[in-house]
Amino acid sequence: MKRIMTPLLLTALAIVVVIDPWLHHHTPLPAQPVGLFVLVSLGGCLLCVAIAVVLAPLLSRREDYYD
């Protein structure tokens, strides 16, 4: 499952980044900083993954914990 999800999510990200300039956005800004939105989203995603990687070993239990 993991081998298929990474390329799938990267492909979806690439498609969204490519078509984003042609989408109609309602914004009062004269020029939309598309790259900034991508970087902020990517940074938030990486932060969530980093937190999960740090917390997973701390919160997990051994397989025979309830025996």
C-alpha cells in the first residue's frame, strides 16, 4: 500500500500545481502568489508527517502488551 500511495499523492500534487493558475479564484489580491500557497501547504504536510514520526514510537505499545 505504501509503495502505491507515495507516487499517487505526488502525481496528484503535480496535477494540482499545474492546473492551479487556470482555476478561477476569488481573491482581492491583484496577483495571486500560487507558489506561496504550494509552499505553505507542503510545509504543513511535512510538519504533520514529522510530528507523526516522532509520536508513533512514543505512543505505540508492544504486541504482547495486553496479554
